[in-house]
Amino acid sequence: MKKIQISPSILSADFSQLGNEIKRLEEGGADMIHIDVMDGHFVPNLTIGPPVIKALRKQCSLKFDVHLMISPVHKYIDSYADAGADIITIHPEATDNLETSILKIKELKKKVGISLNPESKIELITDLLNQIDLVLIMSVNPGFGGQKFIPEVLNKVKDLKKIQEEEKLNFDIEIDGGINFDNCKSAIDAGANILVSGTTIFRSNDGNIKKNINLLKLK
């Protein structure tokens, strides 16, 4: 079994103190930093772009797990790679040719992530799993932080884990959306090895990030 990793979402951070918030995550034992990029078109919200990521990159040695909720995504892959993303995660519905976009990310020497919304089928990516480093299962509808977890997506995680084991593939299974102390065990038991969490990490236990990360890891 892969080591459980926590990728805190800075969507729940204090945006006026982003640099300091990222340092707190690093000191608190985060494995990577999850950065949600929204365009107000593919999802109904706006967040940050390459200049902010580039500025944050100088202050942090952790991997940047950049989730692009933008469409059309292909023409922006270069910009996010240049800004300092280590993992670039895109949605199949946001590109005209998923395989071409995967190859582009690989050419830029970045890890490839593919995200599936709650209603998106695994069949969209099953033929490409040998080219993917990470599959991000959304357990809320993307666009806003603080939403409630959709438990039905755990079946998708289980199906993906089964394919992974049967075909002896090595991609990570990440889950994002409403992850908290009540459902983290269910997500891990289903097969997820990377948990994205924002509100729980930043606000539970009086903002004790180290404690919250360890609780999500079931330590």
C-alpha cells in the first residue's frame, strides 16, 4: 500500500498571508501543496493564476499539486509549468484532445494528473491510465471550498483501485472535496493515498495544522 499523503488546499488559507500560510503547512508536515486554479468559466469561481504561483514557488520547497479547473486548458499548460507546478492536473472535458494534453505535460517534465468530477466516468481515462501519474477524484462538484462530501464517489475510487491492482499500474489516487476526520478513513480504505483538505486543516483544533494533518493520516 502506498504511503498516505496530505495535500492541503490553499483555497481555505488566509489569502492576505499566503506566503506565511504555506510556510505553516510546510512546518506542519504537509506532503505537498494543493493549488486550485479556477477560471469562472469551467467552474463558477475565480482564484489565482501563474504570477501568484510563481511568487509562492520561491518560498516553498514542497511539491506544488496544481489543479487546473480551466477551459480550454491546453494552451495554458506551459504557463503553469513555467510558474512552478510539479503536478499539473486537468479535466478530460476541458481539452479537445486529452492524449495531446497529457503528452504536453510530459514533455515539460511535469507529472500528469487527470481529474474526474462526481458525474465523470472512469471510462474517460481507462485507456490512458498507463500514461497518468495521478487520478484526482472529486468528491464535491468543483468550484467552491467548504462543500459536503459526496460518499457515492468512493465506489469510483474502489473501481480505480481495482484496475490499478489488476493492471499493476503505479498512479496515485487523490481525493478532493469535503475531506474531514469523519470520512478520511473511508477514503483511504477505498484506495485513495493522497487526501486534499482545506477547511479541516486550517480551521479544526484551533488551526493546529500538524495535529490536523496527522489526524487525517489516521496517526
